Amino acid sequence: MTYQILMIEDDEQICEVVKDYFTRESENEIVVRTAQNGQDGLDLFETERVDLVLLDIMLPGMDGFAICRELRRTSMVPILFLTARISERDILLGYDLGCDDYIIKPFSLVTLYAKCKALIRRSKDLSRTGELVCGRIHMKPSEYRVLVDSQEIELAPKEFALLRMLLENKNKTVARERLLIGVWGYDYEGSDRCVDNHIRKIRKHLGSAGKQIKTVIGNGYQIRGDDDEKEQKE
């Protein structure tokens, strides 16, 4: 199977280097399409099948943050920022907007290639995941939908990813560190308190069904169904 990467980058030399390397290493199994500005990138995304987006931040016209925000309105395609912006504020903003990884220029082609392959593989595994049900909460990962009592609710990308991890481990405690790594990645340098903040938001979105998410003090979180709670009380 051939996978397609959309690279939105205004430096044509970088584009050519990445295209050549990925083509050679993957033996033509990964095709890199390029766009030099945000609008052209979004147009390509709408007309082509895209398995991963490589995204610069400093672009003419629409910057990478705005592009990421726009893509996340309708898609959970993996997004990897490839940029010279090195401030912690920019990195945190990238993750808050829903990127899956963040690589700073200059970069290693070997590392970039490995990260891209891992992100594509992970996204394809998730797209094959069946529907996840726990009590009143029903998730359809491949459609990026969450329902409570058949009523659809909206979650931000990181919130969706956290809830998915909990649902995939129904009735099991998922450590805070595992949630952090699973959603933000090994390279995330922020506080693990961001997990708590996002869980708080998820509970609010879920309404009364948010009580299904239990805090395991000193460890992490678990999600339980209504029937499980009744059994425990009995």
C-alpha cells in the first residue's frame, strides 16, 4: 500500500531533500506531495488522500498554527510540525492545537522518517479500531464521534485521544504518565498536570456521564460503566 504525506513548507530545497529521502527509504511506498503556502496545502488536503501532514509554522499568508487549527476542525490525520520555532510557548501551542509531534530544524532525516512511519502506523491501527462503548458513552474512533445517550458531543483532539485511551482500557487504571506519553508523546516537556486539566474538560463535556471517569489517587484514571458501579455498590 502507498501512503501519502502532504508537506506544507515554503523552502523548496527542504521539500526536495525530504521527498528524495522518503522515496528512496520507503522504496516508493511513501509519496510526498508538497505545497509552498497554507491555502495550497488546504486545497490539496481536500482533493487528495492524505495519511500525514508535515507542517512548517512560518509560511506566507496563513501560518502553520492556523492551518493545524483548520485541519483539526474535520480531521484526525497525524500532524507533525517541522519548524525552526524553538520556544516552549510555540511547542505547547502546537500540542494544544492538536499536533502529534514537533520537530525543530535543523533535523535528522532518519529521525523524521522514523517518526512519520510510526505516526502513520498508529493512525491506521486506530482507524481499524471498532466502536468503544462504556455505560452511557459510545465512541466511534474511525468517524471521530462521541455520543452520550445517543446525543453527540464535541471534544477537542487531545480530549478525544484521552477518552479513547480510557475506553480502550475500560475498568482498568491508566497511569497519568501513560496517558501523557500516549497523547502528547515522549518528547513532551510540559507538566503532567495537563492530563488532569483535560480530564476535567472531558467530564464537563460528558455531563452527568462524566462521573464514569474515576480518579485513582496517586496513579491515574479509569472509566467504568454504570452497571459496573452498581455491582461495586452491591
